[in-house]
Amino acid sequence: MISSNIDPKNSLTLGILGGGQLAKMIANEAYRLGIKIAIIENGTNTPAGDMTKLDFTFGWENKEELDKFLEVSDIITLENEFINPSILDYVATKRKIFPSPNTMRLVQDKLTQKLTFKNGALNSASFAELASIKDAEIFGEKFGFPFLIKTRRNGYDGYGNATIKTKEDISIAWNKFKENDINRELMAESFVDFTKELAVMVARNESGESVIYPCVETIQENHICHKVIAPAEVESHIQILAQDIAKKVVESINGVGIFGVEMFLTSENEILVNEIAPRPHNSGHYTIEACYTSQFENCIRAVLNLPLGNPELVLPNAVMINLLGSRDGSGVPKDTNEVHKTKAFLHLYNKKSSRKGRKMGHITAIANSANEANNIAETAYKALTW
């Protein structure tokens, strides 16, 4: 039976599985709402762990540490979808956790994700389970080259993906993925010739109330999100369709919390669902300044089953640019003076070290036109010295 240690004389404590920048930004909103935060992560000096005395640094794989974390937490959410399902099941016996273990089972395995979307009549690229190199060869013969081989679990920002351009590439990718884990499960996915990558954030609470954020365009560099344009520069009916699809995706997994739904827009104006993230998402960072209620506040509201906040834009346009590491070394910029002279909003994640491609922070600009928002963001981005 799920227990609760909520004391009406004390403020509520939200426990977060994970201590990175997403947990940090959830914590920022929680403190504003008078909610305390507990963090569990395997490691010290994490971006979110530095913000609270309730920092459990031996991680959720350590049962004694996990029990201590659960004892001080009233309700649990996560910033990391790669947690072993058995751990989530254990957490759920002690405290309410959102997204639920059942939802996470539908999300963590990308093949299961795709099958769930298919069962919900949601269109995505063609896909297939791969049990052998021969299966991949058959997929290539049926759907053509190039196509993708993906790890079914623990892939993000391009990690765990391989583009298969020729039949000879199959065995190379297969051996690479199986090198350290012969039992690693793989899948194939057809290549989508898209015109834009779109994303929509959806918040949904336990009562079934949903709010849907604007449809945005995401621009990638080296498989990592570089820029987000809000709203996406597509026709209004495409924006509305993307929002409707995103809502159905979250409903298909009975999601409670905040979810980022990534989609492809094809040259035929067809929208294909790519993936769903069961947590705050990079494509929603712009919402902190650009929307009446940020994705992080609505994450908290959804998990606590509170009425959800207004997701509309405060000004007509916003642009967010990720600050990605370009070198190994300190995670602190050398100079931010010129950025502070602009109208942009600077977020640094307090990561102690940088490496190439690592998300170190972001910049957001809001304005009355897309060009103005982009110019503000780009000027601030170029002014930052690492």
C-alpha cells in the first residue's frame, strides 16, 4: 500500500529521480511555489543537488539511499527515463510516482513506443524488430536505403543510432552496438525525408486535464537540438494538427506529467510521430520566459494533480538556442558581460565540466516578430565566450 508522510504543517516535498539541469529547472519553479525538493543521483555536486539539503548522492541503485530519499519525499517525478523499471515499481509501492511505471514501460523501449503509437492509429516511420543481421538486410530490401538501426533503450541526442546507407553498413553497425552487450536489443526504422522537425509539449494531470503548448520547430546539429523556433513557421492548420497528434500520443500512454512529443513534417505535409520524452524536454525550455506557465511549473502542477497553467505565448515569438560544449574543460564561461547587455535570457546549468556536445545552458529571446527574436538570441549566443 502506498504510504504518505505529508504533514499539513510543513511544506510538501517533491522528490526527483535525477539531478541534472531538468531537475534544476523543476526545482526553480518548485521553490517559487513554496515546495521543497529532494534529489537522488549517483554523484555529488549535481546541478539540482547543489540546490537542496535533501541531496541523496549514492543513487537509486542503492536501496538504503533510495529508502532515505523516499522517506523525505511526498510524491515522486523524474528527469531521467533510463531508470530500471523494477526500481520504478519499488518506488510506486512507497509513494505516488508520475509518470507511472506502466507509462514508462511504454516509453523506455522504442519498439514498444512505436507499437503503442501504431495501435493508437498514430502515423510514424516504418519500423521492425531486429533479431539478426539478416532481419536488417530484409528491412533494407523492403523499405530501401538509407534506414536507421537504433538501440531500443538508452538512446538520446543521436547516441544509439546508426544510419545505414548500404548493405555493407549493416554488419558494422550491428557489431558496434553488440560489442559491449551481446543482448542489446535493436530495431530498424525507415529514413524520413522531412522538411521540418516539429515538437509539442503536453502537460496532463491525474484527473485527465491536458494543456498543449505551441507547435515549435527544432533545428539539430550533430543530432543534438541547437535551436527552437516558437511557434513553428508552418501553416496554422499544421500547427493545430501537430498539437492534436501530441495530445493523442500522451493519452495513448496514459501519461501524467509533462511530455515532449517529437514529430517529422514531410514534403507532403504529413506529420509522423518520432519519439516521446516522458519529462521536461529541450524543445520546451523557451516556455520559462515565453509562456504564461513554463513546462517546469506545469510538470509540478500535473504531478500534484493541480489545475494546469496557461501554455500560451506571452509575446508572439520566441527563439531558444542551446549552449553546447565545444571543448573539454571548465563548465563556466569566461565572459558573460556582453550577453547581459542584450535582451536575451541566459540560463547556465552549473555543470562543473564541459565536453563537446554537452548541454551547458541555453539562451531565450522573446519578441513581437520571429526575426527580432532570432536576432536577439543569435547576438547573445555569439557574444558568449567559453
